[in-house]
Amino acid sequence: MIERQKINGVNNPNTTFKKLSIQVSLNGLSFCIQDTVSLQLEEMEQKFFKTELTPYLVLKELKALVEHHKLAEREFTEVLVLHRNNLYSLVPVALFDKNELANYLKFNTKILATDQIVHDQIPNTEMVCVYVPFTNINNYLFTLFGEFEYKHASVSLLQTLLQNSSATTTCYVHVTPTQLEMAVLEQKNLILYNQFTYQVKEDFLYYILFTYEQLGLNVASTPLKLFGAITTEDNNYKLCYEYIKDVTVFRPEEGTYNIAEAKAHLLDYSLLSTL
């Protein structure tokens, strides 16, 4: 399910067309503001938490971010919220039934009877993401901006990767300081998507090599593309380079936005894929 924002003032010639995108997770927050006419990114920030927080504490962090940047005092013609968590499951369209949402999650995720369960179809695919959003976050943002659009972060990330994938089987890994999101693509088809939490570089390598082994991927010929919070100087990269022949750090192709190279590290690529 996707909530569509009612755009206020769209017929007013004096309206400034700004898009606010926010990503929320138990491990961090990020946001950006884009001028949708010039396509310029005007403001951005990414914050990682030292430890995983509860939804209640994440809301406190979000309120502090909103207050610091005075977001509640501005007018936006679009507001988009990405929920990044592990309370999700990808379901083939052929097997999807909107009346069975809880059943898609209960075997992999601890859900409560009071949890709101929603779903988004990944554009141009035969997959549906069933997930539990952060309801307290949605309720708070609704009080600030009215109706807005929200979806799971995996939907935006996979949509971008699938659009830009090649015929070569490739393993993509989106890196944060404590998590990695792995997508294996082949000829614009999704072979695997999963999230892992790691603490040390050996964990980081283990999840990647285990995936290669389980899918029968050749470490000598299957490319590994790392992006996000990683550089060629990171220990995670250096360790992967010892075991996998074709390892690169890359930036997914830019969408409809302009951003200085020096500021690229400030934004999460799931957010960039929404612009």
C-alpha cells in the first residue's frame, strides 16, 4: 500500500516546488530536500546511531532532526518516507494475496496482532514487498505534513538496481556501518535479496562468501559491486578483495538530481533512488 500525498498549493504560481525525502531505520536517519524544478539537492544529512535503537527512541531522534532543520516550518509539494527494517518479505505476484499479509511475515519476522502490515509492488517487476512500517513515525509525520507517500527502502533500492543491471550476473552490496543489503541480479532478474547485520569485517566477508557459495557463484568471475558507506581504503573492502577477484566500489547511476561529488557521502543511496 502506498499513501499518496495531497499536494498543497500546486495551483499557486508562487509555490516553491520542494520534495522532502526521509529514511528511517533503527540504525540511523537520513533526509534530503530537492528543488524539483532545478533538480538541485539543497540540503541533506545522514546520521548513524552507535547502537540499534527502539522505534520510540528513533522517533525522538527524528523530532530532534526536524527541529534542528526547521522542517515543520517549510512547505513541501512532495513528502516521501522510506522505512528500512527487517520486518519485510518479498512475494512473487503470482503467489500474492492481500488477505494473507501476516502469513507472509510470520515465519521470518516476529509480528504483533496490533502491527500494521502493508505492501508495495516493486515497479516493473513481478514482486511485492510486504512489510511493517514504523507506525509511530508515520503518525508523527502525518501531524506535520498531512498525507504523504511511504514505502519500504528495499523497493526503491531494488528498482534502481534492476533498471541499471546488465546481462552479467552481479552481486550488489549496499553498505552501512552495521548492515549490508545484498542483491544478486542476472539480466534484470532478481536472484536474491537479503539484509545482514555485522560487527566485524570477518562477518561482512562471511555473508558475502556464503551467498556466493549457496548460489553457485564463481568468486573468480562474478563481480562484487560495493556502494554506500565504503571506500577502497576500508577494511571491509580490502578483505573482500583478497577472496573475490572482481571487486569495485561504485556509485549507482544518478537519477533526476544534481549533487556535488564532495557531498555524495552525506546521502543514502536508497534516498537518491527516489529522486
